[in-house]
Amino acid sequence: MEGTFDDVLALKQAREVIERAGGFDTQLPEIEALAAHHGNNFTPLVERFFRPDRPTMYKLARRLTLVATSEDRSVLEALEHALAHQHLTRPLISDTPRWLAAPGESGGDEGSEAKGAKAPGVLDLSFASKNWLKTEYAQDEPGMLVLRHFEVMVLVEELRYRHIDALFSADPRTAVNWKLIEKNWPTLMRVALSVKEGTVSSVTLLRRLNNRSHKNEIYKVFREVGRAVRTVVLLRYLSEPSLREQITRAANKAEAYNGFAKWLAFGSHGLLTSRDPE
């Protein structure tokens, strides 16, 4: 159906308005924000906050060995699909991965019959909320996922890094209390200088902190400093392959020594229980 001259003119004027406002790419976040406000669905707004950390999240997902906590592998399959499309520039991807396609199918742009429903060769996204399903599926193209929203849903909302979540938590029981460290920094320096000069031995300091731990302010401060140091070490371990190799080599040497010592001290296993050779 061909448009009238008035329709063409209106479209041209609309384009000019959008271009003056910075173009469609600039206007899209504001459009999504407005739609989220009126539809009580704020999932489209998450992507803009995720964008600066996107490379780090992908790097982390590739470095870690992730396992499912049940027989349901739908989240890991969604993650694999996101990783496979990390470097694409096009905005939409199919919800039918080639490696998940049913026999006789090659995957591609074929979509699911119902959003989030499990069909042969289609990602099972039933773990996602209704709001996320509404956001990550393209409205005008069935079976196509909006990549920038899909990857946020998988990497940020659904994955759980059990062993390192505490590093990024705001829970006061696990997060570093920087204010406490700042408040007691002069005292920390005095203690450190006393140990360095030999006025107080490290053994005596540890013994006193251990005996009066929970009521001792200095103990609490040293605990926070220890958390900060441990956090830095863990982040270095995740990001530096050379450090992981160095730690692995040292651990292998220690295990080899322990194994040799265990074999050498065979008497403790009952092979020799007395001095009597008989």
C-alpha cells in the first residue's frame, strides 16, 4: 500500500526531528525509559548500566567454569548462546542456536511459537520473568532476540557466582568497611610501626587480638584490611593467568613433597609398629 504525499512529508519531518535530537540511537534509550515507566517494566533500563561492565562480565563468564545446580541446563545454554554472539554488531539474533537445532533443522531465524516456550531447537527461556521475556524478544520479528537485552538478562540477572558474589556485595557482613579503616588509620600505622621497630612482637599482637577479638576495635579494623587484601588477591587471580600458573606450580610442589613425606614415613601406617624386625 503506497503512502500519500502527506504521509511522505510527515515521515520526512519526523526523521528531521529525530536527527536534530541526536538520531534514533540517542532517542532509543529515552523511548525505552518512557515505555518502561508506563508499562511498569523497567528491564529495558538495565542495559545502559550494564554497558560499561560488558567486557568484564563476558571475560568473567569465559574464565570461570560454571555448572548447573540441577539437571536444568537452560541458563547455561542461554549463556553459551550469548557468548557465541558477543562480537556481533547486529541488534537481533535468533532464539534457535544451530547447535541446539532439532535433527533435520539448521537453526537460523526460525522462531518459537510462544515466547519463552520450549520447542525443538529453541532456547528454553522459561527461567526468565514475564518482563524480561517481553523485553528481550523483538516485538515485530517473532523468534528474534534483542541481543543487548538478552545478554544482560543472562549475565546479570540469572547467573549466580556463588564463590565470588561476596566480593561485589553491599552486605556489611561481607563488604569491606572502608569508613572503619579510614577512622582507625592512625592507630593501624602506630601498630605497624611498633611491629616493624620490634616494640611489639607480631606473636603478641595476634594473641591479644585473638583473645579480645569481637570487642576489640583494632581487631575489627585488621579484619577489614584483611578483607581488602584478600579481595585484591582474588581479583588478580581471576585476571592474571601468570599468577594462576605460579600458584598452581607452587601447590603442585607442596603436594608432591607431602606425598613423598607420606610415603617415606610408612611406619605410621602400621607397616612397622615396633623395633622388632620380626
